[in-house]
Amino acid sequence: MDWREDFVESLLDKEALEFLVKYHLGDAAAGITRQVIGKGLSSLSEPQLYVFKTEVVDEWLIRKCKRCQADVPGHDLIGVWENDGFCSYCADKIAKDD
């Protein structure tokens, strides 16, 4: 199955993608991600799709909490990135245990 068919559109949370562009992505991946934000996934060429899949989707958008293994939806991804891979619930529990 083509990954685009199974790609959850909610992962394309604009705020999360803009955060990646600003703080984490290299030049090529950042430019492609800006294009996805502005024109959508369907606007990408095959080489661009490959870069977006390998450097953005696989690296940043498909995430599970490191502690509870819960899937993290697009709108919560920034918190996971800021909490070193933990969802907000687990990050709060860890902070309280310290």
C-alpha cells in the first residue's frame, strides 16, 4: 500500500509543521514542508514526496509516547517534541515524580 493512502491528514497539523520548519528541519525538508502547508501533499513531485516521507513523516509525525506508547495526534506533537518524546500526561507524571 502506498503510504499516502494510509497517511492521516490530521498529522498535517499546520502549527506542528510550521514548528518543524522553524526549529528542526534542514533546508530541503523545510522548503518541501512549506509547500505542503501552502499547497498540500498532492502538489509534491515524487522526489519531494520521498524527502517529505523520510525526513518529516517518518522522523517527526508518526510518534508514540516513549512511556505509555500512546499514539500522539498532530495537534499534540509539539508538546511531545518539547517533552523529549513523552506525551503531556506522562511528562506531568515524570515531573511530579522528580
